[in-house]
Amino acid sequence: MSLAITALALLSPAVQAAESYDDPKALVSAIYDNYQLGRTVADPSVYYSTRLKAIFDQAIENDVFASDAAMSGSEFTVDAVFNPFLPDLNALLFDVVISEPALVADRAIVTVNYHNFDQPRLLSIAMIKQDDGWKVDDVSSMGNEDHWLLSWALTYDPLGF
């Protein structure tokens, strides 16, 4: 039985995506490489910092996402949780541009702009260097669409998504 559990864990996208990145741009590039046609997209929280994971876990504990599912009449599943890197239901990305990181000590910011179908997106991804490499510490949307900051929305505006 433990062999079957180990095999399932090795095949899980979340386990596969839990890599260490020594460069902030490499982390963001890996995130968006997942959106190529035919790839399985991992749970976005595998890229989150310890702080952002704690905020995300608190939102789950507070039934933030379950409430959204209940409002729409659907059943809550973790797969249905908002993906800040691609805040659209469907994906056909092109013209993906990842900026060079702006670095200050153990912090970095990278902007990402792309078109999903015909919709332009502009995101700012804040990162922190932890013991296990660079991790996403927050994400904000700053394009023509609705503006949001992930940590703020999870904490103070759960119905914002």
C-alpha cells in the first residue's frame, strides 16, 4: 500500500512543481511554461511563500472559497480555487513577456504581460528568497481588467474574485 501512495505522490502535479528556483525570473518562467498547450497545470500554491501559504490556508479555513462555491450552487473543490497567475477560466496564452527582476536584498518583483485569447493581462509578481529558493509572496493585477492584490483579497475581500 505504501508503494501505491508513493507512486501517486510522484505523479501528482503539485509534487512535480515543487522545485527550487535560484533566480526570480526562472521561477516566473517556470510558472508560465506550465500554460503551454498539453501541459498539466499544477496547483498555484506550490509556488507560494510561507507567508502567502498561511494567508491562503487561513482563507480556506474561513471557508472563503467554499462560500463562493455555495453562492454559485457548485460543490467546493481545491481545483476551483482562483489562480492568480492566470485569472481566467480558459487559457490560450500568447505574447508572454516576463521582465527582468527588480531586486532588493531577498525581495524581487517581476512583471508579466500576456494576451489570453484577445484579453491583455498585466501582473506584478512579488517574490521572496527563502531557504528553499525564490517563492511568490504576492500577485497583483494592474492591467485594464479589475485591479486586485492577492493577499489583500484573500484576507479582506473574499468576494472580490
